[in-house]
Amino acid sequence: MTDSGSAEAGLRSNRRNGVILRPEQLDATPADPHPDAGARRRPDEPLADGALQRIVVVGGGAAGLELVTRLGDRLGRRRRASVILVESARTHLWKPLLHEVAAGSIDPGEYEVNYLAQAHWHGFGYRFGEMIGVDRSAKVIHLAATLDDEGREITPPRSVGYDTLVIAIGSITNDFGTQGVTEHAVPLETPAQAARFNRRLVNACIRAQTQDGPVRPGQLHVAIVGAGATGAELAAEVYRTTREVVGYGLDRIDPERDIRIVLIEAADRILPGLPERVSEAVRRLLDRMGIEVHTGAKVTEVTADGLRLADGSFIASELVVWAAGVKAPEVLRQFGGLEVNRVNQLVVEPTLQTTRDPDIFAIGDCAACPRQGEPTPVPPRAQAAHQEAAHMVGQIERRLRGDSSLPYSYRDFGSLVALGKHSTVGNLMGLFGRGFFIEGLFAGVMYRSLRTLHERALHGTPRALLGLLVRALWRRTGPPVKLH
Ligand SMILES: Cc1cc2nc3c(=O)[nH]c(=O)nc-3n(C[C@H](O)[C@H](O)[C@H](O)COP(=O)(O)OP(=O)(O)OC[C@H]3O[C@@H](n4cnc5c(N)ncnc54)[C@H](O)[C@@H]3O)c2cc1C
């Protein structure tokens, strides 16, 4: 079945119009804002369906959802192009929030964006399904069938045709083939995995409270593999929320005695990708919390009760989170003969076009985009995804006008690490590319500004600010930690 982007019936109902979206309504084609467009079309204005360029974006994450939202507003609504998002999930949660979901500090429902509603409000189409391949000569991508929890088919296997294809499917955890990771460790790639870790954490506390015998060694230990920003931030959040949970009357647990948080890093210091001063400041804060840090420690195996290090030692821990390294999804390893690097990223030109096909672009974590004067590509970070999405909007508009593509250049604004309520630490890039160290309240405000930028790109400034206000109020009145 081929989907040209215009064949399926549009979904017109949404919550804004007072109609609740039904979960089974999983595909949407934007409502036609000019039903009589053909009769009153001016040059360069709305085109008939068949004449529309089909712009297909696969992956609605930090990069892809910002891109389709802006393209939908600028091109889709005005019928200057058909903009389609292909996405394997139904809702979007900005990934840098996942460690807070895992620790139970936030309720994901407050931050999630429903793709179907977003598509309707912003003039793009949404195709629910996982991309499993591409046929470059026919210019179609293939989607797998989708199934519900009972195994019943929701959407059949199908194809989506494109004129311009943008791949934005992000990254997944790289376990480097370490034994036992798939079976025993929880990765933090999706909201479901983060929620699963949170359930295991809360359940472990409740079990320890109600069991007959004393708390076993390792029963309330959390081992986090990978001390990059995600690992360090998760350790601090888990430290805080486990104490909050125990504070709700789980009096058989003594946090100082029973709860142990261990952070394990193969490099010789934590936050190896950030300046040493940031790494040292974060290390001091973690030490103050009593979080145990092992550097120069390579994990060779994860078991049901803990993990083994290369030196033969064993760390007992019934809860293991794997946050060490990323790679692009496996589907890109053999993707229509396009060039990929050793971590499956599509190799792109500075214009973000893949090296072997100028009609296929890649942005975000799944793209290996060269950096002028640097040996390594643009890093897999939310700020790069945000910048590339913004650049891509202009790129698509230039293509529609028949102008040539412009190169993208990554601008590093610095990196910040937020350790829950303890502090935020990082370096910001000043003038002439020189970094300066910041810590405390200002750093915390800067840290949150990246999320605000994302929310502004998705909802506009008034709604983004309203969201901030509502959540701030809720945090003052609701429980400080999610217990279910
Ligand atoms: C726990 C955690 C914390 C982080 N914290 C920070 C931080 O503080 N600062 C920072 O700069 N960066 C941070 N990052 C990295 C940042 O989240 C990523 O760089 C960013 O999300 C990349 O955006 P993306 O659009 O490329 O991919 P994603 O945001 O991952 O989106 C990819 C989308 O593609 C969809 N998808 C995947 N495969 C398919 C398929 N085959 N077919 C259809 N759809 C598909 C997925 O469902 C997803 O919606 C963090 C990452 C994690 C995991």
C-alpha cells in the first residue's frame, strides 16, 4: 500500500475543538485550510494536491517534531507542500527529561505531546509506524505493521512516497556487546523504559518494607553504568527521590544504611566529554551526597544481582541502568546503500544531505555531520538537534524555490549538568568560542532554557510560558515524587 500523503481521510476532531482524540485514530492528514484553493490560487500560493512536493520526516523527536511543526505551519497549512511525519510512537517526550521520569521526579503526562493533535494543529500529516527500509529508486520508505497490546493489527505494512526525505530517528543505547545488558539492565531510551525503571525502584522499596527478613545486600542498590551527563544527573535524582519515597513511612528502610547508588565510568574521570573543571565540580557534589563513583572501571557482565568489572570485582545491585554510549538505530546499518559510520549514523554533507543521495537528509543523533576544524562530528545533543531542525526548515524552503542548499555550522553554547536540587554546573561558551564555568541558580535557569526553546518551537511562546507556570504551581501543591 502506498501513501502519497494525500490519500487518507483527514482527521478533523481534536481536544481544542472540544472533541477527545480516540487512540485508534492513528493517522492524520492535515485539514485543508482552503477547500476552494484551486479557484482562487495566486502564483506561489496553494497548489493542487498532485502538484505538492512530498516532504517526509521520519522520527518526531527533538529534531523531527520541531521540523514538521515549523514546516507544517509555513508550508503545510498554506498548501505549498505536503508535510508528513512518520513516527513509531504516539506521543513525544523530550528525551533529556527521561532521567527525571526514571527517578520519579516528574510525571511524563505533564510534558507529553500527542502527535495526532500536534499534526492537526500545525498542518502536517502523521503516519503511525516504524520505518523498516527505503527504496531509493521508487522513492518510498517502508513501514512495518503496528499491533496493539493483544497482538491485533492496527495498521498494515505500507509504504510512504517522498520527494524529500529527512531521517531524524535519533539514537539508541550502545551496550558494546556487553553480556547480560539486554536481560538485566534498563536503558533510558524511551518514556516506557524510564517508567519501568521507576516502577522497579518504588517496588524495591515497598518489597524491602514488607518482606519478612532484613534487606538483602544489593536489594536497594542502584548501579548506573556511564557517568556522562545522563548518568550523573540520574544518580543525583535517584538519591533525592529514594529518600522522598522512604520518607512516606517506609520506616524499615534506613537510607544511609540500605540505599547505595554507584556510578561506573570506563574513562578516567566522570563527564569525560566536558571540561575537567566541570567534571571535578560535579564529582565533589556527588561525593557530598555519598554517591559512590568508580572511574577507569569497565563493566564486562551484568547479572540479575549486579555487575562484574574487568578487574574481576563484583558490585551487588538489583537495579542496573545502562547509560553508556549511543549508536544510531539498526535500521540505518543497511539503508538503501547510503553511507554510514561505525555507529550506524548516516554520513551527511555540511548541507545535511546524505553523501550518496541529495534528496535524503539526516538530522539529530542519527546524522554524522562534519564540524569544520574538528576531528569528530557534531555531538548527539539536544542543542544540535534544535539547531539542525531550524536549519532544515530554511533548507526545505530553498529547495522548493529551486535555490541551492546552504551548509550548516554547529554552534556550541556549552554544556550544563543539573544535579537535582543540589546544584547545576557547567560551562557556557562566550565570545570568540571561549568557555567559562558557571554554577548555581543562573546555571539552573540556563539549563531549563534549552527545554523552553524546544517547547516554544512546538507550541509558540504564550503556550510554552503557560506550561511553565502551570507546572511550577503544580509542583508547589502536588507530591514531590511520583509514587505510581
Ligand atoms: C536520558 C537522556 C538525557 C539527555 N539529556 C540531555 C541534555 O541534558 N542535554 C542535551 O543536549 N542532550 C541530552 N540528551 C540527548 C538528546 O536527548 C538527544 O541528542 C536528542 O533527543 C536527539 O534528538 P533526535 O531528534 O535526533 O532524536 P530523538 O529525540 O531520540 O527522537 C527520535 C524519534 O524517532 C522515533 N523513531 C526511532 N526509530 C524510528 C523508526 N524506525 N521509525 C519511525 N520513528 C522512529 C523515536 O520514537 C523518536 O520519537 C539526553 C538523552 C537521554 C537519553
